[in-house]
Amino acid sequence: MDEMLLAREPVIRLAAFLGVLAAMAFWEILAPRRRREIPRLLRWSNNLALVALDAVALRIAFPIVAVGLAVIAEERGWGLFNAFGTPGWIAVPLSVVVLDFAIYLQHVLFHAVPALWRLHRMHHADLEFDVTTGVRFHPVEILLSMGLKLGLVAALGPPAVAVLIFEVLLNASSMFNHSNIDIPSRTDRWLRWIVVTPDMHRVHHSVLPEEANSNYGFNLPWWDRLLGTYRAQPKSGHLGMTLGIDRFRTRRDLWVDRMLLQPLRRR
Ligand SMILES: [Zn+2]
Ligand SMILES: [Zn+2]
């Protein structure tokens, strides 16, 4: 069962990525939230080139993926859940929630530690906010994140299927909550009790530091509310707010070579 899951993992992930990307892109065309200022071709070609580079970097740096490690941990009885023989119906949902909380904490850390912020600020330097922003992460951030996930999988011993669900869910929800889509505010209000919505995460992409340092959640919206980092709306409104960070604001900065070198640049 697990071997089959592992063999199909790349196909499942790629299909989910392409499916959600297409669905959100279509939704953005049908019902956009903010007016587009920068040609889609410029941002999309570069953001998607970065995703391809991230995937290659991950392949080269890690001989094993998180789902693969979960399979090994299950076979050898590593980690909390395996050691106690926790039944799947408890271990699967609990693992997804614990992994999501870990990603929330990691995100807070990437803002708080200056060296990590240099890597993560590239995600924030996107001058617009759409589905491709949701996958625009520096390869070194992706590698560090995978390292943390592997450590957590070894310690927790989650079922392999839970790790796969979590990774597909995180990727899908990141593309959803970065989308430039117009969800009626009444729907948004109840939806953001279950999942991080685009209006909720857009606040995090504000140029204002106090707004950027809120709404760290990617998947479940509860951590921000529980830990006091929740901010309902941006001060200048969703249409009036400025996105990005105060430097790297030229169109040239949106090219993939500049994105890769951004952590090393001062001005
Ligand atoms: Zn952030
Ligand atoms: Zn973001």
C-alpha cells in the first residue's frame, strides 16, 4: 500500500499542482479582486521558472522525500505515532494538524530571524498577488523547509498518507490563498474560520511591517487567532493597499535571476 503510494507520489503532486493552478487562473480571469498592473507574461514566466528550479533543487539535495521517510519510519517503528501504534483515524488528521502548526511556526521564524528573512522576503517582494505568488519561494527556503519536515516526520512518525495529504493540501491552499479572486465578503467571513482565504493572506503581503507581520497561517487559520497574530483587514483596504516590500520594486526585480540573488543584495 505504502509502496504504491510512494510510487505514485510525484504524479499525484504534479496533477494536483497543475489542476489547482489552472482552476485558480481561470477563476482569476472570471472574477479578479484587484486590477492587474504588470503583464501576466512577465510574472508568470519567472515565477513558474522558479518553481521548476525549486523542484530540481529539492531532487538534487534530498535523496528522500517526506512521504518516503514516513514509509521507512512506519516500517522501523520510528516516531511517536508508530511507537504507540496509534490508529490511522487518529494519526492521520492529527498529523496534518501538527504539520500545519509546524509550518506556521516556521513562517513566524522566517520573519523573525534576519538571515531567514533575507530568504523569505523574496516571496514578499512580488509586486502583485496571484496564484503564482503562492509558489514563489527561494530554493534555499524550500530546502530548509524540507529539512524541518523530515526531522518532524522522523520524530512524529505520521502515516505516509497523512504526509502526502498534508503536502498536496499545503500546495493547493497556498495557490488558493494567494489568488487574485473576488470572494464576496460575507462568504469570506465564514470561510476564513476553516481555511486561510485570499483576503486574509493578502494582509500578510502588505508593504506595512505591522501588516506583513500578521496572518502567518498557510492552511488552517486557527493558529493566528490563537496566538494573537491575526489581523482581519488591511488599513488601506484590499484595493488601496500596497503589496510587496519597500525595496526591489522594479520590473527587473521580478526576473528569476534577480529573485535567486535577492538574499545577497542590499539595495
Ligand atoms: Zn511571510
Ligand atoms: Zn504569501
